[in-house]
Amino acid sequence: MKLHVITDGKRTADELVSILCSIHSQADHIHVREKNRSAKEIYQIVERLIDGGIPPKKLIINDRVDVAHSLGVGGVQLAYHSLGVSEVRKSFPDLQIGKSVHSYQEAVEAEQAGASFLLYGHVYSTMSKEHLKPRGVEELKAIASAVSIPVIAIGGITPEKTSELKNIGVKGIAVMSGIMSAKDPLKAATLYQTNRRKAGSDERKL
Ligand SMILES: Cc1nc(C(=O)O)sc1CCOP(=O)(O)O
């Protein structure tokens, strides 16, 4: 299972660079999701992350295909308001394209349109999506067995949820507040990573 860390749009550029450079060794992917920043600001932050030692392929840019393409990073994450998967796929055949989905139908369509992986959520209740009912694991389980691209779970994921998600065929977890708002983000990321590895080895023992 992969660990995706999602930025929360609440930090100054300096804080963001400092947190991400300190935790990146524990993360498989880092999604730069800074919805209130311009393409230029995101570009400059990502340049600093790369200069700070984060391998470009680890970085996934939310929404901004232009930034992802011009910096040659690991991919783009498309939301409902983003360009469509098939339009992006047509122009960038080799780009890793993640698509955020919220139903079985959206998941199947995103795979058909050429998505490389899916983020499905929000699975558990979370302060990051306050007042919105969580979707639970049933639909997630159905999606994970219906599509052949990796499905990543997002929303309210604590380290303890890792093995439940692993058991239903999810290929990764995406975490925002559990790491970005932690008093010690490196310690938090390490705990997620340890549980993720443990979930993998428990499964191999079965
Ligand atoms: C950014 C995001 N997208 C979601 C979706 O359902 O697509 S849920 C979510 C927030 C996840 O935050 P946390 O790890 O703090 O619960």
C-alpha cells in the first residue's frame, strides 16, 4: 500500500516546504493541493521542494496540469472542476493522471477515460469535510474489485484504519490532516508508514 500525503492549503510557503522536505522519505507521493494559490506560486513552491531534495516523481500537482507538465513531476490529480481525464490524456499520453471520484459510476468512467489511479472518498468522517456524511467502505470495496487501476482511499484515515483498507483491496491511503496538522508531522508520517508496512506483512502471513 502506498502512502499519499495531501497538503492542506493552510501553511505559508516556508512552512509547507519545511514540512514536506522533512517528511518526504516516509511518503510515496506528495500531492500539492493548494487551491488558493496561483499556478505561478505553486510552480515556485514545487521548485523549492525539488531543490530541497524531494524526487520530482514523488510530487503530484492537484488540478494544474500546466504546472505538472512544465516541471516534469510525477503526475496530476484531477478534481470535479478540473479538465477531464480524456482531454488531459489526449495531450499528455505519458502523464500519470489521478482522478478524484465519489461514486462507482465515476470510478468506472475515469478508468475508461484513461486515469492512472483513483482517489475515492471521503471514506470516514473527517474535520476536513465537516458536516458531510462519510461514504464508508462498501462502495470503495466494489470499486476496488471492478477497476484494474490502483484505488487510493481518502478521508478520515488514521493509522489504525490501514489494515481494514488493505483487506478490501485498496492500493493506498491518502492523508491530509493526520500528517499536515500533527504536532510532529514526521512522527505522524512514520506511524502511518509503519502501519502500512505492517498491514502488508500481515496479509503475506495469511
Ligand atoms: C482532500 C480530500 N478529498 C476528499 C474526497 O473525498 O475527495 S476527502 C479530503 C480530505 C481528506 O482529509 P483528511 O485526511 O484530513 O481526512
